[in-house]
Amino acid sequence: MASKTFVRGFASSASRRYKVAVLGAAGGIGQPLSLLMKLNPAVDHLSLYDLVNTPGVAADLSHINTPAKVQGFKGAESLDAAVKDADVVIIPAGVPRKPGMTRDDLFNVNANIVKTLAEACARNAPKAHLLVISNPVNSTVPIVAEVQKRHGVFDPRRLFGVTTLDVVRASTFVSEIRGTDPNTTRVHVIGGHSGVTIMPLLSQTGLSFSQEEIEKLTHRIQFGGDEVVKAKDGTGSATLSMAQAGARFANQLLDALSGKKGIIEPTYVYSDVAKADGVDFFATNVELGTEGVGKIHPIGPQSDYEKKLYEAAIPELKANIQKGIDFIAKA
């Protein structure tokens, strides 16, 4: 009964069924994310890849009474088969953040991992929609784009940096202060996916806050991941909330690919929004469509405080993006 109740939460209009691949499926984000994708009736083939343990994860999930066929692929030699002809590829692979680590500290390890996965997707699933969770997202998304360009398959409509956790946190933290329903409290979070590049536009919520509340909320949304890293005391970072946020975005995308209209989510994409300031990738509200990115919405009205957030974020974003581009140029 519980699984039936969950399944009813998905759009019933979806007539197409999709192959979804999760790369890094045995990890702290990958396992709960794979579980959530198994529950979506629009998924008829769930392909799980990691260096270890994926056959066990796949066997476990395969017992759940939803339509998706589950396959586990273990080891680098099986990567091409795992992603072949996938419609959607979700990439949470990489090492997690530990206390004292910044997202830049993760770069050297995760950049190589993402490059390898992007190359396999370019060869075997050139039309797949790629959802990048691996940090630092501000740099790993440009890495994927540069790999796709080298293979002649870059389509900016099909590449997404998943910034949904920033949106989820913003909804939660605002609702805690204002007593609103977190399910319906929407906050437009723009920019990137680390520290000062995360810019919640609280002025667009229609709620009123004191300046002190705005500054505290903004800082908590920007550095919410640090709360989890500290609370887990060296054992990991945000995995369960990231898995939920990643599945939320993937499920919204699957609905849009199936023709459902009016689906809008902030996501980090190739965009003209901040191009005048030298930034090619930027998160704003994006309407999703049958080809992926449908319409990129502008930033919209900003308070003076939010304009200062933007000014502080732009140099950091430019440097993060260039770091990803340079990594592939030297590879």
C-alpha cells in the first residue's frame, strides 16, 4: 500500500518510459537516489554503475514492486554498457566533502572522475540529459561541456548542474522562520552551488524579513552543507537530502520530457543571464521541456542587498568555470 501511495505522487500523464543511469550508485548519495528513481513509474530501466558493490545494490532494489528493470554494473570496464542509450544520466560520483574541506579541495579527484564519466556518455549516450551532482558543480558542469564539445555532441539544453538542494534548504529554512508550509514555500536561488555563489532571492518570496533575518538566512542557505558535515563528525556530507533533491529534479525533468507543461526549477545551465559579466554557466529558474532546457528565466527584481550578493558571486563563478575549462584544455 505504501509503494502505491508513493507512486500516485508522480505524473500519470507520462506515456514514455525512460532508461535512467546513476553513476556512483553505490555511494552515500547514489544508493538513496537510486531507490527514489526506482519508485518512479516513468523509469523502465535503471542502470546502476560504480566501482564497487553495484550488483548488490541492484539486486536489493530489483525486489521493489515497481516496473523498472534494474541492472548493476561494477568496474571501469562496464561503464560504456551502463550508460549506453540512456535517456537521463545522473552523476553523483566522487569523493564526499569532509570537515575542513572546501569544494575546491575536491576538485582534483572529482574532476578526473567526472571527465571519465562524461567521455563514456559522449561515446555511448550522446543525446542523454546529463544531471551533474558531483562537486564542485560550478566547475564539473563546464568540464562535462568541454568533453562534449571535443566529441561534437554538446547540446546546452541537455546539461544540468543540480542545484536543487539549495532550493530545498531555502524552502525549509524560510518556512521554519515564517511558519509556512515548506512544500509550497518557493525561493528563487540563483548563481552557483557553493558558498557565496549561492544567492537566495528572498525579496521575491512575497514574505517580509528583517535585515538581520535576511543575512542569517542567506548565510545558512549558502553554507547549509557545513552544518551537515559538522554534525556527521567526519563521517560524510549531505547525502540523504542531496539524494532527495537530485531525485526531485530528475523526476521533474522526466515529467517535462513526457510533455508536462509549466515545470520550473532553478538549475545551473549554459545561459546568457550573466554572460555580460563574463559568466557562461548560471542558475536561475528554468522551464523544462521535451528537449530539456525550454526557457531560461531572467534573474528578476533584486533588493540592494541581493545586488551586492551578485557582485560578490561573479568573480568566484568566473574562476570556478575557468578552472573546469582549463582542466580539460590541459588534459
